[in-house]
Amino acid sequence: HDLKTPLTPLVAILPVIRKRVTDPEICELLDVSIEDVSSIKAMISTILDLARMNALYTVSDLQEIVLYDALEQIIADNTYLIHQKSLMVLNQIPPGLSILISPVHLETLMTNLIGNAVKYSFIDGSIYISAYEKNESVVVIIRDEGIGIEPDVLPRIFDAFYRADISRHDRESHGLGLAIAQRVADIYGGIIRAESPGAGLGSTFSVQLKKDIRKRLYP
């Protein structure tokens, strides 16, 4: 947190300075600085997420959370990127479906999966979010129409620091988002899967979690 705090004003101030500068050479330097600061902040946020994942929850951390509402908030948090790419994001989760989970863990899990879908979607594409009950579990599915994943790299997609192909090697991606999502699923005894017909054909991520993790802790 001590590293992240001083970066926050830089992220806010540098773009404002950039708008007021007309010298082309200084503009170019500012563009590089803005990109570097954003990349560092994203990396620190990811490392903090990993640290939180290593701290086991307690029963007092658990809350009954309505999935539709939680996902609506995460979609709203990604509004800027969604609008930038003119994406249509459809939240098709049944309104009454809920799960007992730590709010921090649910937000971390779904932010990474939805952020991933937004990042790798094509302009004017669509993202579909749905969920259903399966026995004593809830399955959440996030499907995009983006760059897809080659079949030979699917087995490694959740490995830390692994990025599937060159199109995913942007400076703000550090190959940790899906590893963090996997960690959350593991904490709750869940299952997370990735499927894709291939490059350019979109991806589908599904995560299955117990509706009431207390039944796993105290059978």
C-alpha cells in the first residue's frame, strides 16, 4: 500500500498536464510516463490481490451476496473500458441468485474474469454473463467474442505469469489475473474452467462455487 499511495496522484495529474502541453517532444515523454505509471500501478494492485488471496477467510468474513447486484457493480467499475471499445455487456444472472462468500474474494474473482473479457474483446463485441444453480453450488459463466485462446495453451491459462500469445503481451498485463481467479476458486473448493474454439473465436470462463461454504468447513 505504501507503494500504491504515491502513484495515485500521478495517475490523476499526468493526463491533466498532458492536455495542457503543446510541445510534441514533451507530449511524447508524458505519454510514455503515463503508460509506465499505469503499468506500475496495475502490477502493484495485482501483487496486493495475490497477498490477500494468501490470507484465509474466517466465517465472520462471509456475507450473503446477490450475484446480479455484485456483477452490475463490477460492470459499472469497468464502464470506461467498455465504452472505449463500444462493448455490449449483458448481465443475465437471475436476480434472486445469491452465494455466501467474502465480498473481497468475490470482487477479486469477478473483476479479474470480467476485466479479462473486456480487455480481450474486439471493438463492438459482446460479453454475456450468466449463472445457474447446480446441486449445492452456483456456476457463473462469462463468455466473450474476443481474441480467443489456442487449444494448446488452454492447459496453462491459469498459471501465474503465463500469457497465452503475443496479442496478450500488453504492458498492463502481467499474467496474474487468471492465477488469482484460480486461487479464489481453490480457497472455496471451487472449480474454474476456460474454453475456446480457437484464436479469434472468443472464450468462455466458468467458475463453480459452493452456495454455502460453511457446509464444506463444517460438514
